[in-house]
Amino acid sequence: MAKPFPLEPSLWAATATAAPQTTPLDASTSTEIVVIGGGYAGLSTALHLAERGFKPIVLEAQEIGFGGSGRNGGQVIPGLKYDPDELVAKFGREQGERLAAFGGGTANAVFGLIDKYAMDVPYVRSGWIQGAHTPEGKDQVQRRAEQWRKRGASVRVLDKSETGYLLGSERYVGGWLDKRGGGVQPLSYARGLARAAQKAGAIIHTRSPATALTQTKGRWTVETASGATVTADRVVLCTNGYTKGLWPRLHETIIPANSFQIATRPLSDNLRRSILPEGHVSSDTRKLLLYFRLDHMGRLLMGGRGPFREPKGAEDWAHLERIIGKMFPQAKDVPVEYRWCGRVAITRDFMPHLHEPAPGLLIDIGCQGRGVGLQTAMGRAMADYIATGDAEVLPVPLSPIKPLPFHALHKLYVSAVIAWYRLNDGGL
């Protein structure tokens, strides 16, 4: 059993809008479709299915937003890990451009739902800035911006001076601004998705961890820890960085990296005018990227990688406090009020994966650290696929489950890489 939702350490839990009313599954039932996982992907799938007239049941092991959906940095960044031209080179012209268009629309998917359902979600949409910390990074962001500009995106390249002003830090030699991006209160957004799904007709059961998944005579049975079951024609499995043993070897296809974050107390008016003064969100070009923003109450948030294990104490976030002091000297003495972390599902090829290992079972895994927009849009695509049976509506092709070779050693390897980058990646 996972640990209870850490209400106290998380900024988002402390400032989120109220959760919708849900109950554990306490009696066996039957439905058309059951969705396992109450994060962005599962809730978006349930919402879009309910909009089409289905009556999905969602099973969440803890509470809405317990996993990465309630513990991320709240940055809504369009695109995938690969630039558009890279996608074309990797997948061919037709599929590559389709993938680029899908990735480019992920931020619109989020803000469109917030507006459509009048969700009580604090958000900004001033854009996302990617700062370049080296001359090589500057060349990279210039190429990236040009590729998106050719595809009609509202983007522009920033010189060192403008990057420094918009970020409030002199650590970058340039950057680019993608006006499609923005930021949300991520737990409020997850709860808003859940509330919208319920109003559309979905049923959500929290504190109902799925423990077994079996198929008999064409129908699926999902067993839960209480002994109650859900029998359904179809199952959608969306557990991402919190995937365990529900389907054989699925957890071996990802590295569930921990993303650590801190938040200061609200900045004074003077500091707020000097750090991200126009409300942008940002992450940079480091291999071990840093990401930062202000929340809706003026706190400075800083995020980055940390140890794979669960945190033991404040020292596990100390590197982020040092980084704030170096990147934003004007804020180095502002006390840190919140420290928290959440798991990110990273695949070997840094792409989202869709699997259909048995008839009626659809699996989505791999958020790559861009889950707010990516998994919202993926949920819509999966609902379209379930409703139509047309695999062409999926942004990535269905693929077989392929565990990472020597999966047990990958955490040790990645931990070593993280330690190396922390010493050598841009001097922070």
C-alpha cells in the first residue's frame, strides 16, 4: 500500500481547491469501461469518454492527484521531447508531422478544458521560456524556435538581455519564448478534471487500489484491495510513474525518476518585479534540467532531479536551495516553506507509449516530465480510439511491451548520471 497523500509538505495540497466528493469501491459492479489511475491521463480519458455517452468507472489507489498529477511543477509546455524535424526524421514525414501537431496542441488541450468547464484552477498563460545556459544551448533553442515558427507557432528567439530580464537571472546566454505555454495549480487542475468527468457521467472511486487484472470470456475483471471488483468490456491503464505489477513487466519499461521541488514564501513586491516579472514559466537546456516559475500567490518554485528513494529530510532538497541562491541572488535569503517530490515516468526513447497487449486492454505510459499537457491530450486521443476503433486517431502507434534490458540496474546508472551532471552541467 502506498503512503498516504503528503498533505503537509506539498505546496499544491496546501493551496488547492477542494476535492470533489468520491468514495471507495465497496461493492462489486459492472460497466462498459474501467479506467485505472486517477491522474491526468485517466481523468481525461474518463471525461472524454463520458462526453461521448459512455459511463466509465475510474479506480484510483489513493486520492485524486496523489501521484505525479498532484506533485509536478504545474508547467504546461507544448511539444514532445523531440523537435518537429527530429520527429519527421525518426518517424517519416506523415507520422512525424502528425506527432508534432499533436505535441504542439497539448497546451491548448489543458487551457481549453479549464475554460470549457469553468474550472476553479489558478493559471497563467504568458508563455514558456527555455533558457540556454551555453552557446551550444543557444544554437539549439534557435533551431527549435525556427522549426516551430515554420509550423505556425507563436514563438520568438530571445537575446541574452531580454532573457535576463524576463527570467530575472543573468545565468543564461539567450533563449526562446513559446507563447502557447503556461502554468496551472496542478492539483486543482486534476481535481477540476475529476469534477468535470463526474458531471459528464463518470464514476470515480478513490482509495480503491487495483490488485489484479484478469480476462474471462472476453470481459475483464479488476480486483481491488477491498475485495470488490469491477467487470468491464474494456480497461484503460494509466498509472505512469506509479506503475507496479498489475500487468506483467510493464513497470520494467520505464524509469520512475523523482522530480524534487521547493517553494519559497511569497516574494515581496520588489522581488516579484525582478523575477519572472511577466508571469512566464521556464525550464532550461541543461541535461539535468532546472524548471522554475511563480505560483499564483507569488512564491518562487524551483524544481529538478533528486534521489530515486523517497526523501528522508530537508537535505534532499538542499541542492535546489543552493541553485535559487546562485540563479536568483536577490532571493537567496527568502525562506523555503514547502518541499515535495513526485515520480516521472521516463521511457527508453523519451516518447509516450501506448500498448494493447490483449483485446480490450489499452495502456498509456511515459509522461517524460511534460505530463500536464501530454497526458490531457493523450486521454482525449484514447477516448477517441475506444469510441471509434480507429488507431489512426492515436498520436503514436500501438506497440508491444518491451522491458528495459537489465532494468534493475537502470536506477543505479541514472543515479550516477544525475550525480555527474550535477557536478558538470552548467556550474550549478
